Amino acid sequence: MNTLIKAALPILVIVVCIAAAKVVIANRPEPQTRPQFKSTTSIDATRVKKSDYAVVIRTQGSVSAAREGSLVPEVAGKITYVSPNFVVGGRFREGETLLEIDPRDYEISVTLAGATLAQARAALAEESARAKQAEEDWRRLGRAGKPSSLTLRKPQLAAANASLEGAKAQVQRAQLDLDRTRIVASYDGSIRAKYADLGQFVNKGSTLAEIYSVDTAEVRLPLNNQQLGFVTLPGSSGHKSQVTFSANIGGVEQSWSGEIVRSAGAIDQNSRQLYVIAQVANTENLTTNKPPLLVGQFVQAKIEGKTLREVFVIPRSALREDREVLVVDELNTLQSREVNISWKDAQVAVISDGLQEGEIISLTALGSVTNGTRVRATVDGVAPLNERNRNNAGNTGKSPAIKTADRTGADSGNRGDRLNKLKAIVDGGGELPPAARQRFEARIAAGEPVPDWLRTHISKTAK
């Protein structure tokens, strides 16, 4: 008997312990719960508004001369004078004598042509006297009829006149050749390269130097298809787009003003772009401290384009895949939206359709994000209330959106109006839009603050 009791006692103890454990577990106190909030992402945002935007097209190009060519003599001879400015890089003015060719041979030609002219005049005077005498002899002899041209010596008189005109032309040619021994600059320019010097014999048509103008410079600017739509090319309207050129010279940013004067007329086959030509006048204006715009210099260009009316201008970084933006809705969640982009460059994007004035868009570059992602948006530098304060706002019956609006002063416009519209639907016995109902049900399930009237309506209409 004692043996049986000793064997059963441990089993009895185990059974009692198990029963006691079950009673304790069944009557354990419920753990206290605290509101759980979804994780949120802090972002910078801005409230969009319509404005006019003047498009500025950025491009670049190299400076070239408006006029350039070769300096060529029109007569042959030995160079007897060279201007001090006739050196590589030398600057000359319009009308300046750059070179002189030995004029003596041409002066002799002028003298000989003058002698021939004097002889022709004498021959004409003699022939005119003979013609007059022949006419008087015909009348004195009393012959009937009309005298012939040969009798009146008209052919001889015409030949004498022709000889005189030829002699005059010879004088003009000789004088012209003499004048051409002085090679004069046709415009303000500079020497790019020279091939002749003092004492050298040059032939007619040989190249003496390569020159270019310095009073006006040109820059060829490439434009792609998008940029072409915002530039007014020179045409019948007479309007010329203004251009500002800039370059860094000696660590100082310098700028020059110009205008587009013409286009290349055809798309470049290699770059598939159209080149427009802009001119800059007075590149060596001595009244300013600006350095001259040098030929061959690389410059950046800003072309004044067309003005877009009533558009939204946002930072380029706010675009996603160059076609979407992230809109912050009344529940502080992100919603992607496709927009119509009229213009974009490296700094800004101009949106003509897809947004409403007063909406808030994200400026923070986010990676992979889905619609409905919770965010804490700092709108135009104004930070939102934290979640704890938002929860207290819900306990007072005021919506978090409206509470935040009371703090910022600007948020009440959109979010408050949308909640008021939902309340009007509920008060009228209507149903909430499915998307709005789904968002609010998710917030209730997560323990987030929801206006009491909205929580009651969702509870009553739950299926």
C-alpha cells in the first residue's frame, strides 16, 4: 500500500500543477495596448500654383567672324610698303593702307594712255573740220540731191569718236591699275595669317594674307526639335530672338548680348539638329571694361523663347520617369499622377495639364514607392504636426487635416474642403466613394485618428 502511494504521489502533483497553470492562464489580465501608427516618410513638398513662364533655351557654340577671306592683289609688282599692323594678330581699320606695290610701271602706263588720249582728241578735231568743210563744198557747188554719208565724211568722224572713247578707257584702266597698287582694308579686321612681306614680288591673284572682321561676330547654335518649337526664327514677322552669351575669362564670368539673324535652313545630317546663327555687334566696344569676344572662343548661350501662360513650374527633380509627379492627398499619402509636360530643362519642368492649383506635390526624390505610402510633408518650409498631436486632434473631434491647417494657415483650403464634401455626402444619406472608404477603413484598422462622424458612418454601413 505504501508502495502504491509513493508511486501515485508524483503523478498527482504533476496533475495538480497542470490544472493550476490552466487556471492562471485562463484568468490572466489583458495586456494594455497603445495606438499603433504606420511608419511614415518625411519629405519636402510644395503647393503648386499657376504662373506665366518665359522659356529660356540653353545651348552653346563657337565664335566665328561675320566676314572673312583672303587678301589678294589685283596687279603684279614688288611690295614697297607694309603697314605696321600687317602682322599675324594685327588689327586694322576700314580704309587703312595695308600694302603698297611699286607704282612706277603703272604711272608710266597712265602717262602713255594720256598721250594716246590727246592724239585721239586731236584726230577727232581734225576730222570734224574736214566733215564741215565737205558739207560747205557740197553746198557751194550747187549740186542737187542729198549728199551721201561718205561725201560728208561721217564714217571717218565716227571712227575718230570711237578712237577717243577707247583712249579714255585706256586712261581709266591705267589709273585703276595705279590705284590698285595700294591695298586698302574694306572693313575693321585682323590678320589671321600672312604670306607676303616687304620687298617680295607678288603676282596678280596671289594670296597675301587671311583676314577676318572684328566689328561683328557670329555664333552657330544647335537646336533640337523640342527647342525649335519655342524659338521664333527670323522671318516675315521681323522679330529676332535675343541671346545672351557668357564665358569664364580669368575666373570672371563675362557676358555679351546678341540676336538670332538667320538659320542654316536645313537639318544637319550628322547631329539631326538645326543650326541658327546669332550675331554680336561691337565686340570690341572700348567704352566698357569687357574683353572682346574672340574668334574661336567657346561660349554658353541663353536664347529668349516663347512665354507659356497659366502653367505650373516645378523643379525637374520632382518628375518621375519624366512624366509623373507624386501628389500628397488629404490623408497625407502619396498618389502618383501622370501630367502633360510642355517644357523641361535641367532645372525646371513646366506642366500644362494634370494638376490642380493648390495641390501639394513631393519634391523629395524617392526610390520605389507605391500609391498610399504615408508621408510627413514639409510644405514650402512649414513642418507638419507629429503623430501624437494629430491623435489628440482626432480626440477633440477635429480632423488631423484641419488641425494641421489651423497651425499652417494654408492647409485648410484643400483638405478641409474635401472632408467637408465627404461629410456632406454622409449627412445626405449617400455612400462614400470606394477609394476614400478603403483609405479610412485602413486608418481605423491601424488605430490612426479618424473623425468621429466618419468612424460612426463606416461602422454602421460595414457589410
